[in-house]
Amino acid sequence: GQSTYMNCDGNVISNFIASGTSMGGTVITNYTQVALKANEAVGATWSDQFVVNGLTTVSRYQIIEKNITRQVFDSTYTNVIYVRDTMVTIVPLLGETILAVRKNYIARGVGLIESVSEQIDPFTGNGIPFFIRKLKSYRIR
């Protein structure tokens, strides 16, 4: 299970994970991810990291596209930002290993409309989708 809280402040979207378990069973607590810096230009990068059992895991974010249109189910969203998050673990003496790549599409005034997580094949370098999340509907109050 996971307890996550989202915050938007000054065009920066953060996720605070009070307690979460990764796909591999690793438990992390009190971790903040900066998922989007909306005022940054295409190509901008930033990162977050956490350490569990002596291993450092880094999420590297990059704004790939801005002001695009994205179709999700029957809805078309405009003013969408595409952010790629590459998660790597740093293994002592061996260097970095790519764990996964997440492609997030965030629409202005709506939030996350689509997220595709891919595991990276170590032999080909190709992404293999293992988790896809799409917004079915929303309501703004």
C-alpha cells in the first residue's frame, strides 16, 4: 500500500510519500518527489533521490515537450507537458542501472492525464510497458 499526498505550489507539483512499497517490495517513508516544474523550458532537468538498504536510487526528470495536445480515451487535452522520469539505482563498484522510465503527461488545469511506466530491457535498451495509468474522468469544484 501507499499513502501519497500531492501539492502544487508556484507551478511546481510535488508528491509526498508518507509510506510506500515499490514493485520490488522496498519500503520508503517520508520521501518527496518533484514531479513537475511547469515554468521550466523544454530540456530542463532536475532530480530526487532516496537511500534504502545502502543503495541510492535517483529519479531524473526532463521536460521533453510543452504545449502539446494529448488524446486520452475520448478526451482531448491541450497545453500538456510531457515529463520523462528515468529511475536509476547506483550500485557500488558497478555504477548505474536503469530500473524504469516513466512518461508523464500533465495537462494545465487538470493534472496528470496519463502515465506510462516502462521497465528497460538490459539487452536491447527498449522499454517494456508494465504499468499504464490514464485519467478516465475528472471534476473541478
